[in-house]
Amino acid sequence: MTEDGSQADPDPVLGRIRRMVADYPAGARARVESLALAVARLRATGGTDVASLSDAMSHAHKLAGSAGSLGFPALGQMAAVLEVLLRARLEAFGSADLCVVGRDRPGAAGRPDKTAAGETADPSGTDVRDEGDTTGDSAPGTPVVDQARLLVERLRAQAAGLSTDVSTLMVALSAEAESGALRARARGRHALLVGAEDSHAWPDLTTRLRAYGWSAREVRDGTDLEALAAMPDGPDPATILVDLDARPQASAVLARLADDAGPWAEVPWFLVAGSPSAKVRGEAAKRGAAGVLAAPVSAESVLDRHAAVRAARREDMPRALILDPDPALAIMARHILDEAGLLTEVATDPDALWAAADGPSGASGVDVVVLAERPGAGGPPETPDLARALRQDPVFDGTRLVLVLPTAPPDGLTGAWAPWVDVLLVGPLDPIPFVTTVLAQARRAQDLRSRRPLEGAGPLLTVPALADLLADLMVRARRLGMPLTVAWMATDADQGEAAARDEAVIRLLREALRPSDHVGRGPGRGLSVVLPFTPLDEARALAEPLAARLETLVPGARLATGWATLEDADRAAEGAASVEALLARACAAADAPGA
């Protein structure tokens, strides 16, 4: 027993962690108030006081680190946005060395006082009113200070709602978590087969799925399926098959487990029936099945249907460009979008938009351009003209435009902006609505952009499409200084067997490659695999199992593979010649010893 009569924690280390989490909300709220005071002092000086800026950044840094460590990620992420903004402004002043990260600066009143949970109160001892007061309202503001004040308000709201119950660290320390509930489970290629033992619906399915890099588990009925779904460390399937003839009741169970609120939401599942009628197919669609397969099913038919569903749901990493005359706000916006999974670049001037987007294929691949107008900040004087130029340039065909203005125009988007801009936002930017808006526009751009030409249903790119894609990726790799690896693969078969073996290799590649990788026809009789931003050793490891798997699927088949990477000569070259040279090197390397 402890001094206050409570039960002592059997593990002293875990007990100390629990006490730290319990004490943290009060300390975090104190930290946010200290941060608010530092931002208020910054505002009172028109955003030019380096000491206040340094203090505010130090508070934001400590809040971001402590919140994340103790299981309050939303608070930590918002604080990190503010830290990025303030650090960028401080570095613009050339005074980043004034703030030593992780240490408190002494203020006018000496060393700062400590508060609950080790948090630090405002170090200055100065009575500065925050944004809720009218004192100092005549002081000039800046967009960065206005943005910081909005983020402080969001932090206040989040800190007010902190409690031990919402800490992800406390959840991780619970008995259920210790039993494995929070064990990392990456969704691999795993199939569940619901049916009778030795079901005739899928003969030899398990063996051939393994050859394609999958694993499979047989499940007796719907009851066992529910038990698996309820297990904290249970399987995380990529697809599920139900033998409708042998286990008709299991489809209703699976429909519940795979709906939007179920543990297997977004998992595509299929019914397998001997002679599926139109009524059966309709009922399956109503229950949410991805389709009905005719028994007996092969591994190839299952993988083809699963790949079709996956391709329909696939979303490539969205790409965004930002043009903001204020570098600190541009860096903050990039941080927000990067954290949301967008590939984001900052353009330093309008010309840089075209430099960053232009590619040999004539299309930018940019989903969203964020334009910010900052009067008096040295930005483009005619932003409407710039938006019009972007909209009319074929390079940005299909790109969505998001405009950020300091104040709302009286006519909204019905005036000069209407024909050229898709969304109007008014600063300062609230991170969550901002990233939601940009992501929505990026997805719309991806939906509207026509697919690259494929052979049949894919995933094989045609020869011209492969050349265009590789040219674009080479330009991007040159600009970003990133690796790019290409493989050329071919089977040792005569003309009569080549088609069947190529089909097996294409399926193997489709199952092994990542969403960012691409496979296309040529040169010659082989297949080219493009692995963007991937060093050679990583690419080799990805392809290493393919030869053995092909031997399992097609006994006696041999897979020759050659590799080529983007070299200095390629980085200096331009256009199709370097594309052809890169592919030719990969093709030639397939005949080299040890390739």
C-alpha cells in the first residue's frame, strides 16, 4: 500500500510511468499558457522580438516532445506544427542559435519556475496579456504571428481535454495490450478460406498461393471466423473466401465483420459457388462482397480478382506544390501536408512551379498547387494572373488549385478568381481543415487524371507509357538527388512457352511490388520493372524470391534479371536518350555473370 492508501503498483517502473501520465495534463496546460504568453509578447513587438520568438519555439518544442512521449499524439502533432513555423521564422532572422533546444532560457526574472509534471512556466515574469485581451491590439501583426495565435488556441482546446483515459501510452500498458492487442500487424498477403475440410471449392489453392508470396489459413465456419476476428493478436487478412455451398451461413457473419464498423473493414471478400446464379451474385453484392467466383477456383483467378479490387481502391501518394511568399508559412504548410502523407515541395518563386512540375511526358504529375497571396511580402503582384496561367498550361492539366488569402474577398469566388481556382481558404490556416481540403482536392485530381495506357486490365504498361513514366521519374530523381533502379527480366523459354511463363512472372511482380513501383513491356521480349527512389540493394532484396517462386509455379523455368541504376551520366542527360540507355544497360546486365 502507498502512503495515501492506494494499491501499490507491482512493477515500480510501470508505476512511475503511470504517475507521469496522470500528472501530465496539468503540466501541459501550464506549458500552453506559457507558450501563449510568449506569442503575445511576440505580437506586441510586431513579430520582430527574437527573444520572444525563441521562447515560444522552445515551449512548442518541449510540448511536442512530451505530449508524444506520454501518449497524447494529437497535442504533440499540433505543437510540432507550431514549432516548425516558429523555427522557420527564427532561422529567417539568422538567429536560430539563440534557442538551445531542450534547455530553458533565463528570462528577465532569472531562471524559470517549475510547474506540475516538470513543465516550465513563463520565464520572463512579465505581465503580457494574451489574444483574449484588448491591450496591445494596436500593435502591428504579421501573418506568422496570426498563424501562431490560431495554433495556440487549438493547443489550448486540446490541452483542456487531456485525461489519463485518452493516453495511448496508458492503453498500451493495459492488461489487454500486454497480451498482444497492440502488437504491430502489417497487413500482408494473407487469405482466410472458410469452408469444409478438404473443400473441393479450391483444390491446391494454398500451395500455389504460397508460391506467389501469400499465406493461407483454413477456417471451419462462421463461428470460428468470429473467434479469429475477436482475438487481440488474430490474423489480419488481405482477402477472405467463403465456400457458399458448404458454409452458407458464414457469409452473413463475414458481412458483419467486414462492414465499415467491423474489425475487417475494407477487406475484400468473395463467395465461391459451384454454379452461381444472378440471384446469388445480387445477394452477395447487397451484403458487401467484392464478387462471386465459380468453383473450383485457382490461385491465379483469386489473385487476379483481388488485384482488380486493389487497383480500384489504390491511391498513389498525392503530390502538392506550395508557393507562399512567406518562407516560414510555406515550411509550416509543407510540414502539415508531409505529415498527412503527401509528397510536398515548396516553390521559391512562380518560375519554380514550372521547374518543379515540368516533365518530358508533358504532364506535371502534380495533384494540387497551393498559392498564397501575401500583400507586401514580396509575392507575385498578380496572383489571379498566375492562377490563370497555371490553369491554362497543359503541364498542369488536371491539377487542382487552392488559393490562400489573408482576408476573405467581398465577392468570394464569384469575382476574378472564379474561373481559375478550385478552393479558396482564408488565413491563418487551421491545420486539420487545411489538410482535409488539400487531400480531397488531390484525390479528385487523381480521379480525373486519365490512367496511363495499360495492356488489357494491367498492371503492364505499354512501351510508350513506360518510356514516359521513366522519363518523368528520372527528372524527379535528378532534381531531388534520389536513387532510381530499373530491372529487366525475361524467362528462358521458346516462343511457344514464353506467353505462359511471362503471365506467371507478371502475376509474381504484381504481388511482390509496392504501389509506387511499375512494370512495363520491353525492351525486346522481356519486362522492365521501375523502382522509384529505391537503391540497388533494396531492389535486389525485393526481387530475390521471384526466381524460386517461378520455379515452383512453372517447373524448369529460369528467370534472368539485369539491373541498372541512375548514374551521373544519366543525371546530366535529358530526354528519351537517357531512358533508352538506362533500359539498355539493365537488359545487357541480364547476360552478365552473376546478374
